[in-house]
Amino acid sequence: VQLVESGGGLVQAGGSLRLSCAASGSINSITSMAWFRQAPGKEREFAAHVSWSGTATDYVDYADSVKGRFTISRDNAENTVYLQMNSLKPEDTAVYYCAARQTTWGLATMLSSYRYWGQGTLVTVSS
């Protein structure tokens, strides 16, 4: 599985950005995709994930720090996951990484649960 993120950039506080993560390769076996972020000098942390199984409704979850401001979604036809980020704050500044997994073992909010990672895209929010 290969993941390529795009959509990062510089935005003022209160603004919006939409990140994209295009997946290719053995994508049919993916069960979850997520966004993690890593701020300067800090550890990588969970932001949002979307999980699915067969025809069941997608399940999404968010970190408390982004809940109500960020929305994760996926376009199955385009093999792409999006992260819509609204009401951005300076503390949202980070490199945002897309991740994917092909199992249901472990919590979908945990970094260690994901095998595949993108290269990251930088989001900078100015005050």
C-alpha cells in the first residue's frame, strides 16, 4: 500500500484546509485509514480515523483536540481519504501523516496499529 498526502500549507488562524490522502496498491484489504500529526518537538499523535467493514456504515473517531473542527471522510471510488480542517488554531501546526492498516487488531487510534504511512504534509497556522 502506498499513501500520498497533499493539501498542506500556510493558513491564518480561523481558516480552513483540506488534506487528501490517495491510496494505491493492495487497497482492497484496508480496514482503517487515519490522520496523525506531529508538532515540532512533540511526539506523533492521533487526530482522526475512519474504519469500515463490508457494507456497514463507516465508523469515525476524533481526538478531543480536533473534535467538532475536523471531519474525516473517504471517497471509495477515488481511493482517497480527506481531512477537512476548520477553525484552525496555531496549535494545529504540525506535519500531518496519513496511515492505513489491513487488520482490526489494536485500537484504530494508536500509532502502532498502522503499518503503512505517507510522507507527511506540513500545515502551518499563523496567529
